[in-house]
Amino acid sequence: MPVQQENLTVSVGEGTVSAVFAQPAGAWASMVVAHGAGSGMEHPFLSGFTDAMNDGGVATWRFNFPYREAGKKFPDRAPAAIAAWRAVMFAAEDNADGVPVWACGKSFGGRMASMAVAEGMPAAGLVYLGYPLHPPGKPEKLRDEHLYGLAQPMLFLQGTRDPFALPGELEPVAAKIGPNAVVERVEGGNHMFEVAGNKRPQDVIGASLAGPVLEFMQQHLP
């Protein structure tokens, strides 16, 4: 049965951001999903991922960061992005009917989610779809310090060809965070989880990531 999607606006400070809410019948969890730096919530990768999460019984919220809403290309600075995260998470909590609410993001969106949680935003757990541990080719510029204080369950889904966190770079970070942090590699995947020699539409690629995410969430039900 198709899941009804509802287009919403969420107040962030003096402005608003667009959001899409989808709730399957009998949802056992809810998840807020943020886009990466180079695309908005309408990207097929995200819609494919959230559609598959809905099929697995999880309600989803996709939203735009303020810069995307304003038609700008350069991502928001952390305070503005974190404010947007907090606003949408609180809206999701208000509509969650008591089920756990997770935070998830593609690249920039996931990093901003982790920073928001580090500053006190509630979340049942975190899922990173390609965590940008460092700029490509600059492994010395790690973006990891805020992660070590997080106790929530965390799943890092990362391609083995992702230049933002190659094999052997993210794993020691997760080990230092503790047993709540798990790295799962997608063999051959780049930062967009594209695999050479296996051309697939972006929505199909996004949907393919829902399986391990659903399994991880079910392992950490309250």
C-alpha cells in the first residue's frame, strides 16, 4: 500500500524550511533524514532511501537546510544547520506517537546531526550515510572530536571507495567512540555509494541502504 506523504513547513528561528513527512501504518520508529551539501531533500537518493524505510515500517521526515531553501549553493554554517536539525527533530518528536526518533544524514547532513546531538538534541540513535570524516586527500583534517562524547547507537554506512573516509580511517574512530558505534562498508561504493560496473539509478542506490539501517535500528529498540 502506498504511504501518504505530507508536505510541511517547519519554523526555524525567524524563517521556515520545507519538509516531507511519510508515516506507514503501525510505524515502530521514526527517522529524520537530512541531505548532503550538494543537493536538497528532493534528491532521488534520499527519496529512494526514505521510501524503503517506510516499507520497513519506519516513518520518515526529509527536510531542507536553510541555505537550500534560499536557493544558495554554499552550505550553512554549523549553528544554522544545527538550529534546523533541532527544529525538525522536535517536530518529529511531537508527531512520533511514542516511538523512538532517529537522526540520519547524507554526508554533511549526518555530520550536522551528530553535532546537534553533541549539543543536546535528543535522538534515539544516529545513522550516517557516508560520514565526511575529512576532506578528500586531507586525512589529517579529521572531523571527529565531537563524536567521542556520544552514547547513542551509531551506524556509519560507508563505501570502500569513499575518499571522505577510506577503509582503515573510520574504523579506529568508531573503536575509540565505543561499542555503540558500528562501521559497515559497502563494497566498491564511492561517496554516493555508486559501484563501478554496476550502474543503478540514485533512488535504487538509496533504497539499497535501508536494509542494514533497519536491521541496526531493530537491534537497538528501547
